[in-house]
Amino acid sequence: MTFLLLLAVACGLREAEGELSPPGPTLVASEGLAADRAATTQFFQSRPRYEQPLDEGLKPVPGLPDLSAETCGTCHPALYAEWSVSTHAAAWTDPQFQAEIGKSGNRWLCLNCHTPLLVQHDLWPRGLTDGDVELPVLAPNPAFDPKLREEGITCAGCHVRDGAIHGPGLGGDAPHPVVADATFRTSEQCERCHQAEAVYPGKSFVCTFQTGDEWRAGPWDERGKTCQTCHMPEVERPAATGAPARVVRQHWWRGAGIPKFAGVHPPPEANPPGLDVQASPLDDRLQVTLTNANAGHMLPSGDPERWIQVDVSFIDAGGQTVGTWSHRIGQTWEWTSPPKKIADNRLEPEEGRVESLVVPEGAVHASITASSHRISKKNADYHHLGDYPRSVVTHQLEIALPDRARQ
Ligand code: HEC
Ligand code: HEC
Ligand code: HEC
Ligand code: HEC
Ligand code: HEC
């Protein structure tokens, strides 16, 4: 077995008494596809479910030349068009993801959610030095498909299992093998990646996605509203070219609606913003009510860096700003080792929060803006993300205030 230095992922090399001691990943030579697969499979079986690839993607699907989304799109053009602009399609190319994965030996951990098929991985882990997730032992994947990796969470990531197409069970006449799988109509399909929590002792990173648990704890589960109900809206149309029209689901997954690439995102009608904003003047106050009206989980959910911002400006008769108020809804973490959550004022499903703001002297008008943010300017600059879209405005309200001088 040869030990090589892996420059792409290694954090650097330290020298100890003339010998190289690898502080990052160790790259070993491939021993051939079968042996590499066996070693990697054995390693993954010792790891939590969410760290395991969803499928190998190595077995061909009879009737299909390859597993690329473009191939699926030749017969499923509407689904392909929707998926193409989704965040799932950008899970690998996402500039923020690209900036983050270069920085640590924990890169292998990221791949099974962002590129869920083993064939999409350039390097396969087969063990950890001293049990340290940042010191994986990696072997090059002889069957690596770089084009499929670009597709991130591609069609096959959710639909291909062991050489067959798994789906909700339409009963149609497909040119590829179909396996009906009841989990396609439940949140279980999504929780594999959207419900995962782990702390890594001594590390300054965590895995904290609780969207599944938040949904279960709220009212939407009991009402029979799954992740798909809100994120994959129903539509009546053929599921494939030439097939009969059926009630099927759009493949948008809009979420917060912040694009990864300017202009590329599902349309607003794919799902509404989670927040509802109401405002009305009351005596010398402006009552602002912020409600998590539409999200089936905490608002915001998922990535702990996300937040929602509400900004109010009070304007006088001459158009001058005479007062401002800002409110941040989100989690606050200290990225120590281990990281600590120090505050969390997110809105639970259907929770409303009333803020009573004192109207400044002379104000005749209030301008209210709500926006959804995925990353702060400071952190985006740290990752050299340039003009990466960081936020989206979800609400703009203009409220006339009674002129108290005349009352
Ligand atoms: C994140 C997982 C995921 C990805 C990625 C994905 N699908 Fe789906 N797909 C689903 C789920 C869940 C359903 C079941 C929807 C339902 O009927 O409740 C589904 C249903 C379908 C159906 C049945 C008809 C329908 O619209 O409900 C077809 C056909 C299909 N997908 C094709 C594709 C194609 C083609 C791609 C890529 C362009 C793709 N899927 C990407 C999760 C996914
Ligand atoms: C040559 C055309 C063609 C190609 C290529 C193709 N499909 Fe299909 N697929 C169909 C047809 C036709 C149906 C049946 C649709 C119906 O009757 O409503 C179908 C059905 C499906 C279903 C529904 C299965 C169920 O639950 O009943 C899924 C999911 C699906 N395809 C996914 C894919 C994916 C993913 C790919 C690419 C890896 C792909 N298809 C490639 C033609 C194709
Ligand atoms: C293989 C892992 C995986 C599966 C399965 C999966 N997701 Fe995702 N999902 C992700 C990742 C990773 C992202 C973010 C990609 C990025 O931002 O780089 C994401 C993004 C999203 C977003 C967009 C969030 C935003 O605001 O941009 C929504 C909504 C979403 N997923 C819903 C779903 C639903 C609903 C399902 C089940 C049908 C599902 N996902 C299945 C991994 C997954
Ligand atoms: C009742 C409808 C509803 C249900 C059920 C629901 N969501 Fe959402 N989800 C939303 C809305 C609305 C948003 C947009 C929130 C916003 O404005 O930021 C959202 C946002 C998201 C986001 C982006 C993070 C954020 O807060 O913006 C992810 C990821 C996500 N949902 C995944 C899921 C998953 C996974 C499930 C199932 C466990 C699920 N959702 C169930 C409505 C729903
Ligand atoms: C358990 C599955 C999982 C793993 C492991 C994972 N991610 Fe993600 N990642 C997600 C999901 C789900 C989202 C969707 C965003 C959300 O829920 O707010 C996401 C979103 C992201 C985003 C976009 C953030 C945003 O707000 O749009 C980046 C960047 C990212 N992940 C980087 C990483 C890196 C780097 C690693 C490895 C250290 C990693 N992820 C490991 C599931 C995962």
C-alpha cells in the first residue's frame, strides 16, 4: 500500500524528526474497484445513517444509457426544467459549498448529502486515523463520474437504487424498471439529509439540521402535510412525454428563495415565504406582528447561519428618517471547540410575535422591510464569495401613521 500526500484536502504538512506526519487525510492507492468498494462499504457501515451514500450509482439501469439528469430529462422535460433551477441541482456547484469544502479534512463528510451517490465521489474513505473525522484514509475512486458530481443532488440521487428507478408508484408504462416505494410520499425521503445532528469532540464544526424534528413537533405532521406538500406542489400533467396526465408533484424545493446563482431559482409561487408581517398604528405605537405562517418547521430552519431580518424606518413629512428599528430572527452560535449555541429566537410553526414600537416625534410614515439571509457579509467575505447572492427581500410594507400633532 502506498501512502501519498493529498494536496487538495490536506491542511498542510508538519515535519517531525525528519519524518512526514500527516495532519490531514492520507491517500492510499486504489486496489481495484471491487476491493475499494468492499473497504469503503465496510467503513460506511460503521458510521451513522446520514453519513452513508444513498446508493453506489455504479449499477446501470436497464433501458437507460447513463444516470445523468439530462438523460432523464429527455423523457421527463418538465421535471428536469424544475430541478435544474433548484438548490438541490446546485448542491455541488454552490460557490459557498465549494469555498467551505476545501478547508478541512472533513470534506468526505459533506459529500454524502451534497452528492449522495458513491460514483459521484472522487475519493472514497476507508478508515479514520485515530478515529479523527478530519484524518480520513482515502483511496481514489476508479469509477468516479465527474460530470454526475456537477449535478449535486441529481435525479438518480433520490430515484436510483441498485439498478432500478424507485418512485411513488404511478403504475405507468416506463422504459426502465420501476420499484414503488411508499417513502416517496413521506417526509422520510427528505429527512435522510434534513434531519442530522452530530458533535465531533474537539472540533469547531457541528452537523445541525433539525428540520425533520421541528416538523414532527409542530402541527403540520398531524394535519398530514409532509415536506413534499409544501416544497413539491401538486400539478396535473403527464409525468413523462406521451404518458397520460396524472396528479404529480413539481420538483422545485424553493425554500427561503435565496438564489445560489443570480437569477437561477424556482419562481415565488413554488412556496410562499414562511413569514407573515402585519403592522398597524395604535396610539403612539406601531404594532408589528411577525408570524411563522407558512413554514412547517422553525423559521428559519436548517443551516444555523441563516436568519430573517425585519427593518423599520420612521419617516417625517419632509422625507427624513427620524428613527429605525431592526430585529433579527435566528440562531447565534459561538464557533468554539465544541461550538455552542448561545441564543435562538426563531419562530415555531404558527407562532406569532408582537413588537410594539414607539413612534418617534414627527414620524408620518413607516417603511417595513423583511428579508431572508443565508450568510453574513463578514462570513461571505471570509470565503471570498464576491457577489454571491446572500439575501432576498420577502416583504415591503408602507404604513401611514396618524398625525398626532393634529389629534
Ligand atoms: C430530492 C429528491 C428528488 C430529486 C432530486 C428528484 N426527485 Fe423525482 N420525486 C421525488 C419525490 C419525493 C417524488 C414523489 C412525489 C409524490 O408523488 O408524492 C418524486 C416523483 C417523481 C416522478 C413521479 C411523478 C411526479 O412528478 O410526482 C418522476 C417521473 C420523477 N420524480 C422524476 C424525477 C427526475 C427526472 C428528476 C431529475 C430531473 C427527479 N425526479 C429528481 C424526489 C426527487
Ligand atoms: C426513454 C424515456 C425515459 C427516460 C430516459 C427516463 N424515463 Fe422515467 N419514466 C418514463 C415513462 C414513460 C414513465 C411512466 C410515466 C407514466 O406512465 O406516468 C416513467 C416513470 C418514471 C418514474 C415514476 C415511477 C413510479 O413511481 O411509478 C420515475 C420516478 C422516473 N421515471 C424517473 C426517471 C429517472 C430518474 C430517469 C433518469 C435516470 C428516467 N426516469 C429516465 C420514461 C423515461
Ligand atoms: C441527499 C440529501 C438530500 C435529500 C434526500 C433531500 N435534500 Fe433538500 N437539500 C439538501 C442539500 C444539501 C441542500 C442545500 C444545497 C446547498 O445549499 O448547497 C438542500 C436544499 C433544500 C431546500 C432549499 C433550501 C433553500 O432555502 O434554499 C429545500 C426546500 C429542500 N432541500 C427540501 C427537501 C425536500 C422536501 C426533500 C424530500 C423530498 C429533500 N429536500 C431531500 C439535501 C437533501
Ligand atoms: C406547511 C408547509 C411546509 C412544510 C410541511 C415543510 N416546509 Fe420547509 N419551508 C416552508 C416554507 C414556507 C419555507 C420558507 C421559509 C422562509 O421564508 O425562509 C420553508 C423553508 C425550508 C427550508 C429552507 C430553510 C428556511 O427556513 O428557509 C428547508 C431546508 C426546508 N423548508 C425543508 C423542509 C423539510 C425537510 C420538511 C419536512 C420535514 C419541510 N421543509 C416541511 C414550508 C414548509
Ligand atoms: C446531513 C447532511 C449534510 C451534511 C453531512 C452536510 N450538509 Fe451542507 N447542507 C445540508 C442541507 C440539508 C442544507 C440545506 C440548507 C438548510 O437546511 O438550511 C445544506 C446547505 C449547505 C450550504 C448552503 C448554506 C445555505 O444557507 O444556503 C453549504 C455551504 C453547506 N451545506 C456546506 C456543507 C459542508 C462544507 C459540509 C461538510 C463539512 C456539509 N455541508 C455537510 C445537508 C448536509
